[in-house]
Amino acid sequence: MSLLVDTSIWYAAADASDNANSRARKILSSSELLVTTDHVLVVTWTLLRNRSHRAAAERFWQVMIGGPVMLEPVGMTDIEAAWQIGQRTLCATTVNWPQ
């Protein structure tokens, strides 16, 4: 089995003051294959840099690139598929975006 890990888990595990820190660390220490995307990598790095400090962001980047995490690139096919799923599952509430 594999586990797709998003920004919320990576950030919580890196920030000791985060309420979900211990739960996130437990999830990441499981025996599951950890998978994340290139988009999640960049968003998490930016979040750590802005909310914590650059050193934490750099450590995170090094672990992701050289570590046991499987990094999946997101391509246009993936983005289009996500768009189609989103279009099929729109809520009844419509957001009126400014022009």
C-alpha cells in the first residue's frame, strides 16, 4: 500500500507547535510507501519558509529529494482530470469570482 501525503501532514510534522504534530509524525513513520507530488513539495517548502524559517524549508527539501519518499510529477493530464472531477462534483453553492 502507499499513502499520498499532502502539505498539511508535512507541515504538521515539521512544526512542533502544530496541534497535529504527533499524529502527523505517527502517520509518516508508518510502513506505508509515502508518495507526494511536486506541487505539494513546492507548497510545503514555501509554507515552511514563510511560517517557520528557511533552514526548516531547506531541510524538508533535502529529505524529500534524497529520501524514501516517492515524488510524483503532476502533468497537464492530471490537472485536466482533476478539473473534470471538480466539474462533476460541484456543490450547489456557486462562487461568483470577480472578473
